Amino acid sequence: MRRVLLDENMARKLRPALAEFRPATVQYMGWSRLTNGELLDKAESSGFDAFLTGDKSVEFEQNMKRRKIAVVSLSAPHWPIIRPHVAKIVAAVGAARPGEITRVECGTFRRGGKPSTPGLG
């Protein structure tokens, strides 16, 4: 069974949808003060298979070549934006492969509180 670690910026309402992956949060694990590299090291050594984040910088900061963990990066971490894409996110976590970063487009947040969803304006 896969295990997924949710970054501290991820919406907590996503956790129930990821139940099959035994989700844990960075805060729950006590890793809130770690840098992205340290966080991935800790997650790997603790048996996590995937790291779910809305932090786009992970894609550019981390060399994933020798990593045993997969990273799933969402275009936005906020629940109103990602809620319509939960099935796509769950599928991406299930298909994520060690050493790879999978990007999931869910739309982005726009000022004024309205999400921008690809294809919906």
C-alpha cells in the first residue's frame, strides 16, 4: 500500500479522498520547519511513497534522479480550486513513480476569490 505525505500548504479536506494512501501531513509528522530537500529525505526514510504539494518551486529545486519518492505537484493547493479535480489528483498519486514529478493542473487562484479552471474561463 502506498503512503502519501501532504505538504503543509495542501487543503486538509483532500485527506479523506486519499484514505487508500494512508495520508499524513507535514505538520502531523512534526516536519514543518524542514526545507524541501530535507523534507523529501525524511519522507523517504519514513516510508512515504509520494509527496503531494502545491509548492511549484519543488519542481525546479529538487534533483529527483536518485529519489525513492514521487512528487505530485498541484497547480493550486486551495480546496475550492482543487475540489472538482479530486479524482484526477487521486489517480495521479496512484500512478506516481519514484524519482518523478507529476504535475496536476487544477486551475489557479485569481484575485476576487474566483478560481480559474482550465477550459472554464
